[in-house]
Amino acid sequence: MPDLNHDLVRRIVREALEEDGAFQDVTTLTTVPQEQMGRAIFLAKEAGVLAGLPVAAAAFAAVDPAIVVSNAVEELPPGGRRTVITLRPGLHDGAVLEPGTVIAHVEGPLAPILSAERVALNFLQRLSGVATATKRLKDAVEGLPVRIVDTRKTTPGLRALERYAVQVGGGQNHRFNLADGVLIKDNHVAAGRARGLTLGQVIASARAGAPHTLRIEVEVTSFEEAREAVDAGADVILLDNMTPAEMQRCVAMIAGRALTEASGGITAENARAIAESGVDIISSGALTHSAPALDISLEIEAS
Amino acid sequence: MPDLNHDLVRRIVREALEEDGAFQDVTTLTTVPQEQMGRAIFLAKEAGVLAGLPVAAAAFAAVDPAIVVSNAVEELPPGGRRTVITLRPGLHDGAVLEPGTVIAHVEGPLAPILSAERVALNFLQRLSGVATATKRLKDAVEGLPVRIVDTRKTTPGLRALERYAVQVGGGQNHRFNLADGVLIKDNHVAAGRARGLTLGQVIASARAGAPHTLRIEVEVTSFEEAREAVDAGADVILLDNMTPAEMQRCVAMIAGRALTEASGGITAENARAIAESGVDIISSGALTHSAPALDISLEIEAS
Amino acid sequence: MPDLNHDLVRRIVREALEEDGAFQDVTTLTTVPQEQMGRAIFLAKEAGVLAGLPVAAAAFAAVDPAIVVSNAVEELPPGGRRTVITLRPGLHDGAVLEPGTVIAHVEGPLAPILSAERVALNFLQRLSGVATATKRLKDAVEGLPVRIVDTRKTTPGLRALERYAVQVGGGQNHRFNLADGVLIKDNHVAAGRARGLTLGQVIASARAGAPHTLRIEVEVTSFEEAREAVDAGADVILLDNMTPAEMQRCVAMIAGRALTEASGGITAENARAIAESGVDIISSGALTHSAPALDISLEIEAS
Amino acid sequence: MPDLNHDLVRRIVREALEEDGAFQDVTTLTTVPQEQMGRAIFLAKEAGVLAGLPVAAAAFAAVDPAIVVSNAVEELPPGGRRTVITLRPGLHDGAVLEPGTVIAHVEGPLAPILSAERVALNFLQRLSGVATATKRLKDAVEGLPVRIVDTRKTTPGLRALERYAVQVGGGQNHRFNLADGVLIKDNHVAAGRARGLTLGQVIASARAGAPHTLRIEVEVTSFEEAREAVDAGADVILLDNMTPAEMQRCVAMIAGRALTEASGGITAENARAIAESGVDIISSGALTHSAPALDISLEIEAS
Amino acid sequence: MPDLNHDLVRRIVREALEEDGAFQDVTTLTTVPQEQMGRAIFLAKEAGVLAGLPVAAAAFAAVDPAIVVSNAVEELPPGGRRTVITLRPGLHDGAVLEPGTVIAHVEGPLAPILSAERVALNFLQRLSGVATATKRLKDAVEGLPVRIVDTRKTTPGLRALERYAVQVGGGQNHRFNLADGVLIKDNHVAAGRARGLTLGQVIASARAGAPHTLRIEVEVTSFEEAREAVDAGADVILLDNMTPAEMQRCVAMIAGRALTEASGGITAENARAIAESGVDIISSGALTHSAPALDISLEIEAS
Amino acid sequence: MPDLNHDLVRRIVREALEEDGAFQDVTTLTTVPQEQMGRAIFLAKEAGVLAGLPVAAAAFAAVDPAIVVSNAVEELPPGGRRTVITLRPGLHDGAVLEPGTVIAHVEGPLAPILSAERVALNFLQRLSGVATATKRLKDAVEGLPVRIVDTRKTTPGLRALERYAVQVGGGQNHRFNLADGVLIKDNHVAAGRARGLTLGQVIASARAGAPHTLRIEVEVTSFEEAREAVDAGADVILLDNMTPAEMQRCVAMIAGRALTEASGGITAENARAIAESGVDIISSGALTHSAPALDISLEIEAS
């Protein structure tokens, strides 16, 4: 089950609303009376995976608790405005969207709906974009025993939300941050070598110092490094920017003594070939730093 | 002069470092001794505009004040490692980068450099990406009297930084948020019409209620609406998703009675044609929500 | 409609209660048992305009959600204690108070009512004082087409609340702060002149750099400066410390090309003469920095 | 020695600057270049007591550490501009000001000086106003053994600063807040009586429950209540709104068994008569809630 | 009545949960589905006094408002598991516990119960430990007119909670902190003597400067110092590390002119002898800094 | 190298000082002038391991940057006051203390030294207590290949500091919190069994859901459970409350397939026997929740 810290969501959403001046929206305050009611629907404009509905709902709740965001949506006739109203069970994060899918509806005092609209959409579009990109990678490796995971290349301040969106899209998470996982990168090894240490000694140093609850993962860029790392007892080998053929050779050599993670330049196009090399994990920074926002709009009706 | 609130930078950077666990980097703590010194260079991997160097420097300063980030960089021989060292005047935000440009160097205790590396790069790459996209749009309209501006479609929490990057790239800023500018959008007009008001009456309502220091900007989608808005005394007319021809017709009709802003689907390709319609301002959400990160790396040398 | 950011109110009220030690009120804790109930009325001791009732209510809510502040008040017999109880529709912010007017009643556990009493009154008296001063100025110019506005001379930390009170009293707001309005003051002009710039060039510089959503307001102290500013395209001319006659001459010269704002030494006595000069706006710092608190008391009855 | 928590000052000043948008001062940013230097003097416009100079200095330091606020001021020739420059030892909080007294000078980059000017003045004027009012009361009772103290009727958020200003003016402080002093008011007594307790029993209850480090002060409105309170062992008797004659009678009856505090409607005019009644303490809410701001200006010179 | 600031409790509990990663409990998230319900009982494993139940309840409420903590507990058959269920009125803070006493029960979604368990127990055990130690001291002096109080030797960040627990155990509180009580210690006296002051002059200095609402307490270590202090008008004399005989001599000499407080090395064993010396107050740092945690467990049943 | 987040230290220390009212220390403010200088030494009163000196130093730095805490200490003649002054290299955290060891000296303005004294000591005594308890356990298993680690039974708010003290004493850290380690406890297993899952299935569920950087640790209470867990692929087996003999049997059965951790009732007395059972890790909650504070005093000299 994807996991969302609702308290964190409330805090992040509130800060975004304050950054956007949503509590002093001079246009709305001067043109829309407090008592005017309205409704709106979230409408998908392109295909993808929905993520972030609770975050969008939190944005409306933060400006006015009287606003109701409901999954029980009405059907729209194809292309038209709402004349036929058919309530149907709504969508949740993880639902597959097509252009025109009605996602949810929003109802309540119109002024605060207008004031929170952009913040709500900003989150919904970004997180749905992440989930959609993850789903695409996940679909590319369907049937293969490989785990799709994220990296630390996330948007500053939004890591927890973006990791949630990766889960919604079918992926899993790498370590959350530097504090809760060991990943010995080339620079750590280079630092050790500058002090006369072998790769094995660097690994031993991490093993000796890190909590025993953590595995030791080591980044390597060649077959020889991979061999050195696994011989030195690394638990996970990150194969950085290798070709599928190189990866396959490493996987064969490692022979189950460590997990293998492929990283670097992963795309929906090359993911299957990489997965077929036998690696256990594929990690992609692009899931979070380059996923295009999914086009979703809020269609408002005043009443 | 682009303007950066250094206190805000410090706060945002610190939160990003905490999110990334940079103060409890278990890998570095267990493999790199506190006393080992090191140096590194920021290296451009692709062409673009530099933005965010003070933010990256703030990340290093936050983990260890002993780290020195300096603009006085050494020359690298083409393609090679640093054997010829030639100090030259360094780069500042706004500098044009080519692949291989050495941006700045970082020197000090190696462990905190490693712990802050990713956060520093995340900011530098993102902000340089925004500046680069802005410069591209700015170049596309070179010689024409039009202002390139951003929108509120920024990353939650990072608006001030992204707006700074727009300035670095040669653009200017739209209103910061809902509190410091009036922009009557279709929904505000629709809300008014639902209460029996004309567009002119909605504009009058904003005029009457808003501080007299603010102009009244109105979003329109057709020539007729543009005419109605300008006749009702709008100060700025936002021409939403119009063709250059439609815009030209509106500009002619408005005849200087109001400023005109083009918005919707602006790209480096269509910007010149749009600018030639005579609009005063072109605004682009893509500058901030879709600018790809600029590829910049940190090359570390232990000593 | 006056606008109050309820989240901000809660935060400010809570900080005031903490400053006052209301959660560790040693006198009340040692003399009044938690279960004793009580009631109280807010009673006007002098004439004025009510403002801040929601703020006072927030103070009680913060110490104990069981306390009910209600507008449905009982009538007091003239001068006496409550023997005849007649519920009547209550007052809201903006209501005109006479000595003896019962404003609202408070009911619930007595101990927290006592602990929050001073903070609630401090806000209610201060904000009603601001509203009352504003109303007085507003009444002085009744029938004339002039806008009464506040300034930035507000109490540090309480600007949003004091601006709300100005609205309650019938006034409007100037720019909120330095970030959301342009006002070129004598010092900005002097800084420009020291660099060899004319007033027109300083105005052009602000125009070129500021968001296009902002008007350019310029402070002038003489007819000549006013002419120079309006000729240079200023949108609003602040006439600083002029006599009504000077103002009238400026207004005639400007002839609608810019708005005019009178400022400096405004009182209820001279406001009408100033307004009759034809200025569009009168701004007064005294509304917020010198409005005497309105005398309001909380009369408590234990039960 | 008046005591100022510098950390608190920094926090309050920073919040005031943020409230005022001083870090995004669009006017100054667009009209004054970062490198232009300037200087200014704080100038007293009316007579009074200086208080808050460190707070004003903190405002400038917060926007730019390069700004220097110095007590070593130059002499101004009477009424004129600075042509004769004579450095002389500067003033500190507590100094007596006359119209035209040069208080301190400010020197550094002009832009941040302009951005922080209003906040610096707001604090300096308000605190000098409080110190001036206190000094006036203090002078009125000169030679008499009575302590002038403040109350809890302070500006929300600024209590510590206003209490400092009272000290600067020669006064002393009452309890800081509800947590650090016991003051049994009429309402606490009424609450007790509603439960069948005598005043003595209420006092005993406070005595039994409060930390033994606190005195028990009791508010009374009549000679009889005063007698009851002192007989019940109250340590301090607050004589509320009594005439000097009534106070004198109470003081005589109490005969040193408790301290006596006069409160209610204290003015510089009636203070001496009250003090001559023999009370030990005079407390005045007006010192903080009604002290008019002292007129001080910042005269800026660009260079 | 013991007094607990519920807002403070919520804040402290939330910070403890964040410190413990309770909102990202990877074990529970991956092994217990959100919809699985469960129940648990708090069970005393040793004898003592219950304190902190509202704090423990706040921990569960913070992770999931659907969790219900109820005092209405079921009876457990001696030593066995719950087969006979008998609801009975529950316990409150202050209740005396025996080994096996069922304190309260917790019911709701199992996953958040597991995530908050440790934090809830940490508070409950620590505070019950403090209450138990206080009760022990209180019992030791039963029947004697002496007040048992705490000191400032509390756990950083938890002073308010630990003082509450002291109240629950039958004790009372000393001054909360340095700001709300005067206690002249040997170092203050030594500082004065270094400037040539007598103890009396130091006391006079405190008397003159401190708010009149505070008593002046003076720490002494000998009969002579005690005499000097009381002669100089001290309100409370802290007898530091004296034998009961010395204390008795001091008490006799003081003869009611000041309160007396015994401090230093107080234990349940020597407390009665000390109290019999006639001191008014016994203070003990060990109540808070050395009270062993009371053994309480949470027994969970999944369903 | 023990690792201390200095930013966190500053924050925690500041909060402790505010909790203690150190910035409004009414006694010191009224009895010690700001300009009086003083010096003090930290003196060990009992044997142990020093930990927390940087934390104590941070307390003094927070109240006044002019205070200098220096490791270069003077020798005290045995039992006497400082007459012979011999500077010698100072102590650092981890140093072994004997009764009378001079730890460091403090020099600067006396008033702030007095105001921060208690907070500095509270931290130093508590952390030295934790380090001392850890060292005792570490010494008990000297020569055996076992790691001594802490648990999550730490003081709320002080976990990072207490874990640092464990490192100082020669121990290592378990997972920091619920977010960065997997530990399947009896309740997680019980929750799984209630849904019909075997232990192996619960382990598989954690393995499938948790980041691949984390080991899977499982708590067991019997040989059979240990076998089931290790057969199901657990990486670490926590042997809860077993006898050394039971542990030895488990270790033999596991035969290196998983790490083993002993927990429950560990003391300096039984630690060696437990370690000789062959377990890899011994964890002790008592290191943090029950370590008695080490007796350290601050001896102040005014000058």
C-alpha cells in the first residue's frame, strides 16, 4: 500500500498556499463574494496514472473546510458539458486515466476554490506525472522479476510526495536519504584509495561502522570492480552505466551472492533489455527529476 | 539586477539537506575520515546559462563553513584531467556555459563535500535549466520590444528561486502570487456572470476593492472579450491561447489603452511570431514547470 | 467584504497567549477549579466601531474549545445587572457601539475564560480603536469620491489584523508591504539624482524592472515635482504634506492622467478640506499607529 | 541594568522585516543599485527618552551585515544640513533627547538601508515613546519611595521589548505574565464566593497551590476588602481605582504587613498625589498601551 | 489539580513521533495492512503511581485519530489472558498501580498502534516513574506540615511534563525556571563578595530589581549564613546539605521570619527526619533526574 | 569517529535554555552586573567517561559568545583550590575521568555563565552517564567479537545526543528509528498470524516491500522461532530474553546464515556470558533509559 504521511501533506500544502498568497487572493476577494457556491471537476486531458488526489484535496481543505472533494463523480457525456449526471464510484490514486476521464469533483464556496486551484493542480499534475512515468517503466519490464526504484534526484522539499507517487505507479523506493542506507560511490572509494585503502577495506570500514540493520551497497563501473566488491562482501552491487551485456556478465559472475542494481540512463525503451540481463533492481532518477507533469485541469462552474 | 534573498536561500538549502539526511550520511561517516581534505570542480556537461551558484555554495556552507566555493577556477586542458592549472576569473550566474566549461571549484574537508554534493547539484541543475529556457525564449524575440515573464506554475516551495533564475536568464517576473497582483481569469468572470454581472462590472468590482497600487489585468479568449475588457478600463489584457493573427487584431484594437500579454503554449519556436503581433509581454509557465535540468556534474578529487 | 485570514489569527492569538503565560496561569489554576462554569459579556464602555470579535473569540477557543462566544446577546436593563434576559440578534464587526452596548457573550468553563480574558481584550480594544478612527475619517469625507487608506506604519506583527480593522471601519488598504507595490519616495529619487538620473529616469527604471501588474506611484512635495512625475508617466502621485490649495492645483494640472493620494498630517478635522481638493485617495498612518484603544470590558459572572 | 534578550530582538525584527516585505522591496530593487553607498542619521523631532537603538540597529543588520550603526555621531549645525562635522560620543538608550538631537548614524549600502528604514523607525519610535511616558511618571514622583511599574496591557508580541523600554525610562516591571506571578483579581474572588469561599479562603488556596517563590497579591476595591486581604495574609495589596485619601487610609491600616500597589487611571498629573498616599508601587497600563510614539526620523543621504 | 498544557503535550508528542520515524515505520507498513484492526491494554508490571495517560493517548491520537484510548478497562483474570471480560471504571493519573493492574485499553487500526507504541510507553513509564518517586517521598513525611517540591534538574525539553508528574504524585512545584523565581545561590553571593558586597547587600539588590511579585529566596550552607540571610530580609531560606540537627537549629533561629527549604541528598529514607526538623519545604532533584521508569507494557492483540 | 550534528546541538541547547528561562534569569540580572568577569572549571566528582563537552560549550556560547570554553585546563593541587596553575592538554569526549579530574575551563562574563550553568551541566552529566554505562558494558566483553548497541528506548527529543554518547563510550548504534531499519517484532508476527500468515510469509512481505538497502531483522523468543526465521531468510535474528545456553544453541543452528542479536535484561554482570554464546550483537535499552547521570560540577570563581 502506498503510504502518505498526512501531517506532512498538510504542512507542505499549507506552505505552498502561503507561498502563493492564497489567503490574500486580492482578485478573488474583490470579485467573488464569500457566500457564492460553486462546483468543479478535475478532468484528465491526457492518458496517465492518477497520483496526488489526497494532496489536492488537502489544498482545498486548508483554505476552507467547507469544501468537499469527492471521488463519487458524475459522468460527462462525450465532449459535452454536464447535462446527464450519473454518479459512479470514483477514482483513487493509481487509477488509469484517459483523456476526458473525470477524476473527482469539488463543491463548496467558490472563492476559496478559486484561491486554492493552482496549488491543488500543481501537486496533482506533478505527482501524476511521476506515477505515469513509473508505470511506463514498470509496464516495460512486465513479467520480469525486477524491481523499479527511484533515487535521491527528487525535488527539494517534495521527496516524500514523489516517492509516494513512485509507489502509486507500481515502483518501489530506494533508500530515503543518506541517513538510512549505505551506498559506497566512486568518490568514497577514491577517498579511500587516496589513503591507501583497497575497495575491500572501504567496504569493511562501512560494514564495521554502519548499523547492522543496513545492507552495504557498492557502486561499480566495470566487471573487475563488481568482482572486487562482491568478493569483499558487498550486499548489493550497483552497476553504473553498463550495457545490458556487461550487466549480464556481472550478474553471472555474482551468481546470487549479492543483489544487483542497474542505474544510469534508464528509459522505457531500454528498460526491458536491461531487465533481461538478470539484474534485481532498476533505478531511475528521471522518474522524479524529469517526469513531465500530467495535463489535468479544474473545470469550475459558479452557481 | 537579479535579486536573491540570502536568508531564504539558507533556509531552503538547510531543509533540503535535512530532507536528504546530509547531517547523518552513514556512508561517508563510516568511510571518509573527518580530516581528509579534497577538492572538486563544477563542470558543465551541456550548453546553457548558469544560475544558482550562490545556492549551491550555500549547501556546502551549511554542512561545513570550512568548505570554500570559489569562482576563481582553473583551466582544464581539453577533455583531460587537471594537469595544467591556470587560474582565471570565474563565472557568475548569467554566464553562458559550453560543454566542458569549468564553473567553480570547491575545496575543503572531503566528507561534508560528499554529503552536500547531491543537494548542491539538484539546485544548480534545476535553476540553470530555468535560466537556460528563459534565455532561449529571450533570444527568440531579440530586438523586439517584448518582455518575457514567468507565471505561478512554479515548483511548490521554490518559487523565489525559480523567479530569480528567470531574471538570470534575461526574463522578468509576473506577479509573485495571488496577493500582489490582480488577474481576473475566466472563472472570476463566470462567477460574476452567474450573479448577473457584466465583465465591466466585475472589473469595476476589482478596481473598487483592490489597493490602488495594483493594475487590473483581465484574461480574455476572444477579440470581443478583449474589447469589452479594455472598454471597461482594464490596465492589462491577457490574450489567452490566441493565434498571432488574433493577437495582432487585438493589439490594433486596444491601441495602447492597455498593455497586452500573450499566454498559452509559448515555445522558443513560436515566440517570435507572437512577439511580432505587437504584444507587450509574453508569459510562459513552461519556463519553470518544464525546463529540463541542465547537466552539470561535480568532479571530486580526494587528497 | 473585510477579509480575515483565520489561520493567521489563530497563530497570532496563540503566540499572544503563550507570551502571556495563559496556559500556566498560576492564580487561576490555584483558585478556580476546572469544573466551575461561568459566563461573561463584552461591554462597550465608550462609542465606536466594533472590530476584532473573531480574534477575541479565537483567544477563548485556543485555551478551551468548550468556551462558546456567541453573538446572540442578552439585553441588559439600563445601567443594571442582568435580571431581564432578552436574547437579540448579535453584533458583528463593523457595528456601531454606544456606551453600554452589549457586544457578545462568552460562556463555558470559568478558569480558561479568566486566563484568556486579557489577550482577548487587548486585541478587541486595539482593533476596535483602529476601526473607530477609520470610521471617523470616513465620516468626515462623506459624500466625496475619495478613498481612505492605511499606510505601513502598523504595529510590527499585527499588520494584517490592523488592515482588516481599517476595512471594517470603512477604509481601504494601501499596498500590504514593500513587495507588492511600487512607491518611489524622496530617498529613491535622491539616490537616483546622486547617480545623475532625472526623476523621469528613476520612474522609467522602476517601470522597466517592476512586474507589469504594479502601478508606479511617486511621492512628490511640490507642484513642480508633481508635474515632472506625471509627465514621466507615473500612475499615482502621492502629494506629501501639501496644503489643500496646493493639492487642488496639482489635481488640476494632473487632470486625470494619474491618481492622486494625499498624505501627511491627516486628521478628522482637516480631512474634508483635503478631500475637497479633488484627490482620489487620502492615506493616514495615524489610523494604525495612533488610534487609541476603544474601552471595552469583559464582565464575568461565576456560577 | 535594563536587560534585552538579543536573540529575541533578532527574531522579532526579522519577522517584522518579513511582514514588511523588506527582502523583496520592489521599489528599491528597481531604482537603487546594490553598490550605491549612503549614510543617514537618526534625528529626534521632539523631546523624550531614547529607547530601542539596539532594536533599530538589529533591523539594519538583518537586511545587510555591511550596514554600520554607530553611536559616534556628528554634530549638526542648528537647523541646518551637515556641513560642520564634529564627531562626539554617542547616545545610548536612556539618553534624554531634545528636538534636533542627532541620535546615531547609519552608513553602508543604500538599498538595504532604504528597505529596513520603516521597520527600524517603527520600533525606535514606539519604544522611545514608552520610555518617555515612563520617565514622565517617574519624574512626577521624584524623591518619593515609590516604584513605577508596567502591567500586562502590552502590545501582543512585543511585551519583552516594551518592558525593556519601561526599564530604560526608569520604571520597573510587574510580573511578566500569568505564569510568574500571583494576582488574585475580583473575578477570582467572585469565582470563589460563588463556591461559598471567603476571600481568606481564596487566598489560602492560592498560597497552598502556588510555588513558594511567589508572593500572593490581591486586588481590592475598598478599605474593607483591603483589611480582609491583609488579615488573610496577602503579601501585596493592589488598591484598584481608589482616591489618594482612600489609599492613605489603607496604607495606614496595613501598616507594613503587606506591600501596596496603586492601579487604575494613573497619569503624570495625579501620580504624585497617589505616591504621597504612601503606596509602595504605582502600576500603569498606559505606559505601554497608550504611550504616543516619539517622533524620530531617518535622514538619508545618497552618495 | 495537576495541570497539563494539552497543546504543549501535542507538540512534544509529535516531535517524539517524528524523531522515532513513526510516520514512516517501514516494518509495519510492509507487514500490517492499514485495514487490520487491533486492541491492546496498558498493563502495570510493578507497583507505583500512574502518570502520563493523557500523554500516551496523545501519541496514539497523533498517528491516527481513529484510535480510541479508553479508561473503561476490562478485568483480566489473575495471571491469564483475557477470557473473562468485565468492564469497570478506569484509572486516571494519580491512581495507585499494582503489578498486573490493567490501566487502560487502546483500540483501532493496528498499524498505527504499533507505530506509536514505543513513544507512548516511553512517556508513560518515565512520568509514572516520577510520580511514583514523588509519592514515596510524600508518604515518608505523611502527617507532617511539609511541602515536597521539585527542582530545575529536569530532562531538557520535558520540564512541564515532569512537573505535572510531580503534582500527580502529590508534590508541588518549585519555580518553573530562572525567569519566574529568585534564588540567590552561593555563586551569586560570591560574585557580590568579589565586588565588596555583603550578603545583605546582595539580597537588597535582588529585592530592588526583581518584580515585587517574587519572594527572595537565598541558599545558605551554615547557621551563620542563614542568620545573615534572614536578618537581611530574605523571604525563603534554602538550607543546603545540612543535617537535620543543623536544620532544626536554623528553623528555631528563623522563628517564622522566613520559610525554610531543605535541599541536597534527600531520599525516602532520610526525608522524615529532615521534615521533623521543622522545615517548610523539601526539594529533591532526584524526583526528576533519577526516578527509574515504572515498568509498564502494552499488550497487543491483532484481530 | 563519533558524529555530532552541531546544528542540532545548537537547536536543542537553545530550547533547553529557553525552557529554563536562561535569557531572563531574574536573580542573576539583579545581583550580578554585566561587566563582572569570572571563570569556572568543570570538575568530575566520580569516575566515568566524559561525553557532551561540545554540548555544554554550546550552552555557554548560546547565552554569550564572549564566553570561552577551553580544553586547555589547569592542574589543581590534590583536593585544594587553584593556587598552582599548570596548563596541560585538555580532555575530549571519550576521556576517562577520575574523581577530581579537571575537565575543562570556562571563562568570560560571569552573569551569562551563571545563567547557563544548569543547562550545561544537565547535558554533560546525562551524556557522560550514558557513555560511562556503555564503556562498562564494552569492558565486560573485552576481547570478544561482539558489538554493543543501543535501542530506541531513548529520552524523547534527545535520541541523537544519546546515540552519540553511546559511540563515545565505545558502543555502536542500532537503527536510528522506525524509518531506517526493519525489525519484525512479535506483534508484527501476531498481526500476520491473525490474517493466516506464517512467519515466513511475514518476512517475505517485509522483504518485498522494504527498500533493498535494508536488512530484515526478526525478533524471536525460542529456538523454534529462530529456526523458522532463519529458514525464511531473515538477515538478523534478535534473540529476546534468552539464556546464554539457549542463545548458544540458536547461534549453532543459525551457523552464520544470519547475524544474531541478544536483547533483554543485559547488565554489565551478565554481558560476558551472553557474548560468549557467540552472538554478534548485544543491545541494551538501559544504556540510555537508565544510565545514572555522572556527577560533574561547575566550580565558579568570580573576579
